[in-house]
Amino acid sequence: MFFWILTVGLFCMQSAAGAWLHLAYPVLPLKWMAFIIPLALSVFVRFGMVYTRAHYGTWESILYYLSNAWVGLAFIIFCISIVFFALHLLMLAFKINLLRVWGPASVALMILLCAAAIWNGQKTPAVKYVDVHIDGAPSLTAAVLSDTHLGLGVSLKRFEKALAVLQQENPDMLLVLGDVFEYGPGRAQYAQALANFKTPLGKYGVLGNHEYYTGYENSLSFYRQSGITLLQNELAHPAENLTIAGVKDVRTARVQEQDVTRLLESVPAGNAVFYLSHQPVWVQAAADAGAGLMLSGHTHNGQIFPFNFLVKWQYPYVYGLYPVDHMNLYVTSGWFYWGMPLRLFAPAEMAVIRVNQ
């Protein structure tokens, strides 16, 4: 069902963009721009996405990249087309026809933003320092790994390069927020690369929604091979006066507000609490139950502007550091990307949380 909805939506976006280009450049045939080309590209994308779910290799990787990238590029082109069509109608209301200007300007902006999205999607995520004060917590640094979506979409070499950059920060612990491995070849090699990442206080993590989608048992095995202590509505105590609490993916595993409250109320008295939840949900409950720091991912900060505004409708805490009463909430934009290998005005990051420093 997901692929059908995506295919229909993609066709509609491309048709709208094609209609705008035909309006701006009447020499372009409407049926090709608004029907035939969008139909052909939609079929190509659907085939590429479905085929590469079960077939892996060099050509399959190229097909995966092209089909997924086009979805994001089509979205960017569609948004630009809508904006310029609206400007055209606005000017016509004042009896001003600037179509000869809007056409070249829209195409130039399409090229510029699409190129920027491709470039930003291929960069190694930058280290993002986040400074927080948490009463009673020891002074430490915690590296955050979230939303890597490893596998066919992100090469092992690229993952190892990012890990090497993060290792130079010498974090005391690694906190994993889920959606780590997607699907594709080399699962054991990715896990070994993560197992080789050294932290004196260990690695702790929770599952994301994609761990359930792509095979729950396989995901559990991946976390074990990676050396991650998986917290499924559980607690860990990596240092004196410090507790890490982690929950299953809130919406996929149907974690309720009272489950969060019950878990955090079981923390030993006097301990500072780092609370891990893949999705930034039940935030107030975590604050009320005494968490000092809550870490979440999932949103990707929209990944491609202006999609972040749509994400914010569902998740009020979409990206960044938020004070929630006495709790610090940090929602990371994630390491790489999901599906579309693009980033536009929502850069990927490797967050390093500096506590009481």
C-alpha cells in the first residue's frame, strides 16, 4: 500500500510541475510534460524501490539511489513550481504578466536547490555539540547515533568514515536512538564496525520503528553483534548516580504514557536520568517523572525543506534543544537519511551531548 500511495503522489507532483513548465514554456508539449514523462518516471521509481528490496549488488545500488533520489528531487521541483505559479497568479491579479521572468527563475532555482540537496545528502554528517546542565549527573560526553538507515542506501565505507570522525571526540558513552540498520547486504560488517567503536562507559540504545518493519529478530541480533545494551522499557546504570532509561518504539510497540511514568519512577532515588525514546513522544510525562535529559530522533528535521513544517504538525518537538520544565530534550536530525539520499536545509548531524562541562 505504501508504494502505491507513493507512486500516485509522485505522479501528481510531477504532473503539476510539468503543467507549470508547459505554462512557462508553451513550446513544451503538455501531454509529455504533464502525463507521459511523469507516468514513465513513476513506474521507474516504483520498480526501483520494490526490486532493490530483495536484490543487492552494484547495479542495484545505483538503481536504489536513482529511484529514491528522484522522489526527493520531484518534491523539490513540485514545491518550486507551486510557489512560482502562485506568484504568477498574484501578479496577474494586478494585471502584470511576468511569465517570461518566472519561467527561467523557477528552472534556475530548481537546478540550484536540487544540486544543494544532492550535495548535502552525500556529505559526512558534521559533529554537533550540545551543552546541557543536569543536576546530580557526572561530567561526561555522550555521542548520539540515530537514524543511520544503514544498508543498501548507506555504504559501509561511508559509515566507517563517520564513525572515525566521531571516535576522535572520545565520548564516554554512545547512545543509540534507533532506525540503525535498514536492509541490504553486509549486516554483520556494519555491526562489527559499530562494535569496534570504543567508549569507556559502553553503548546503550533503543529500537526505532524501522527495526520492527525490517525484522524484529534480525534487529535484536544486530544490536547484540554491535555491542549495544538494548533497553526495552528497561534501565541501565553505567556510572555512579546515573541511570539510562530506554523504551520500545512508542507508536510501533504502543508504549503508553503510564509505561513511561512507571519506568522512570523505578529509577533509584538520587540518580540523574538520561531517557532514550526514538520518537519525541510523551515528553511531558518524562519531565514530570524526573528525567534530566531526554534524547530522541525519528523526525530527521523533515530532511527536505519544507517537509519539516509537515513533520511539525505531528511532532511539536521536531529538532533541537528544548527546555521542558527541569528536563532538557534534544531531538537530533539523524546521521544520514531515510530513503531519499538528499538533505535540504535540514543537515544531518552526529550530536555530542556535553553534560555539566
